[in-house]
Amino acid sequence: MKAKSFVAYQLKHWLPGTFAYFLLLGLIELLVTFYRVPQAFFFDVVRFSLPLMIIWALVDVLRSWHKVRKVSHDQDILAADPVQVALITRQRRQNKDSQALIKQLRIRQQSQLDQMELYSHEIKNSLTSLQAAAENHPHVASQAVLSAVHSANYHLNMMLGDERLSMDDNDFDFEWVDLSALVTGILKDNSAIFINLQLQPQLTSLDGVHVLTDRKWLRFCLVQLLSNAIKYSAPGSTIELKWSGHQLQIIDHGCGITASDLPRIYDNGFSGHNGHQTTKSTGMGLYLVKKVTQQLNFSVSVASTIGQGTTASLNFLPTNVRQS
């Protein structure tokens, strides 16, 4: 801090105390005048109080100067002491890194809160539709109940999966997974939806195929991709699950994805043209699948043609595949 700046700061700091002191002296002078107190009393007050004011001002100056010197020493350290320079530089860098990390954590926390709100909204919608059906009809159709429960369960699993993926200590359990058995189990869990929408699952070349990966997260990815295929398939159409060239493909014959949307389908919350048209999409499924594959040993890819359908593929390394 420069001398002029220091003087200006000190004068500004003294202003309230100085004003109060002179105000007190003015009040004493008024008392002396109105009550005809000897004038010597006023001079005695000034004689005893003024040295105290001067001492207070000097002590305050010394304290302020000490603070200024300390700050200046930290900020403008001489290059003659390289060790101290290195320590100060390192400390400043660490402080900067810490601030960046805190900012990153805040952004991440806000993103998680936004996603939690989205999942909660979808679950609430499912329960609200079920409640409305129950209020309007004494006997709710089982298909309506199954559809609402399935939707709520699906979004709950997405929410839990997203939370687990956000943790840095994921403990993956790699094993040889029988694809045919895994896919059959998923289709069985979704059989009510297939029946309700009159969709026909078709399994091709899955028998005898085993892949080395985490069973739980592979199942999670398949459920998301199958859910997308179901959402955009026309009633009465076929959804094919096919093994071809180290790829597990989920093929639907729905509306397809526009070329402009394809590059962004893995973005967080992106629902694209189809999502806006049907209001069925949260834009989270493919984002989570991509997030899983980035941490595991397989990848995801999507190809689509408008009006013909979409093929979502999980791609495995040849070394992680066994076929019998």
C-alpha cells in the first residue's frame, strides 16, 4: 500500500472517533456555559483527554502499519529468498486449485440436484396418473397400474444408477455374462409393456454368447436402450436384439432420429425432436449409458434413419467375448 493510500485510509478510519471526541467537547462547553461552571473545568477536560486521543491515534497507526507491512510482505516478497518465493508461489497455486475444485463441486452438486428433480417429477407423474385413474374409476385396469408402476420403477432405477455413477469409488464386478439369459430376463420384466403395446421381441444369434463385464451395469445399459426402442416403436412392430460381430444390437423400426439430433443424443437432458414430439423422453437414458461405458470395458454407438428406425449397439472387445 502506498503512503498516500495509507494516509487516506487512516484519516477515514479516524473520522468517527475524532468526530465523537469533538462532539463530546462541544457538549461539555455547552454545559459549562448554561450551568455557569468555571471555564477551567473545560480546559482541564481538554488537557487530560487530548493526550489520550493522541496516544490512541499513535497506537492505531502502529497497528495499521503492522498489518500493511504483513500484507505487503506476503504479496511483494523479495526474490533474494528463493525458498520463501517458492513456498508462497506454491501456496497461491494451491489456493487457486482449491477454488477451482470448489467451483467444480458446486456445479456438479447443482447438476445432481437438477437431475434428482427431473427423476422425482417423472415418478410423481406416474403416481399422479395412477391416482387419477383410481379417482375416476372404482376398478382401475391392471394395465394402467402396471404401466404406472413400471414407469415409476424405471425412473427410480435411473436416479439410483446416476447417483452410483457419481461416486468415485465404484466397485465393478467383472464376470462372464450369458447374454441370452440376461436379455431374456429383461424381456420378462418388460413383458407387460410389450403386450400392452403389441410389440414383438426377436432374439437373433444370442445363444452361447458370453461377455466379460459387470452384469449389473450391462443390464442397466440394456434396459435404457430397450426402453428407448419401446418408446419410439409403433404398436405392433418388432424390436430385434441381435448379436453381430462383437456387437449387441437393439434394433427398432420406429420414427428414427434426425441427423441434426444424432451428435447430441448423449448430452445430459437432451431429448431432441422426438422427445419434444412425444413428451416421453427425459433425455437421460443415453447420457447414462454413455457414462457407464466410459467407466467400463465396452462402448455404445447409435445409427438411425428417419422413418426406418434406430440401431443402438453395445460394442465389446474381441478379448472380452466367448462364443460356443
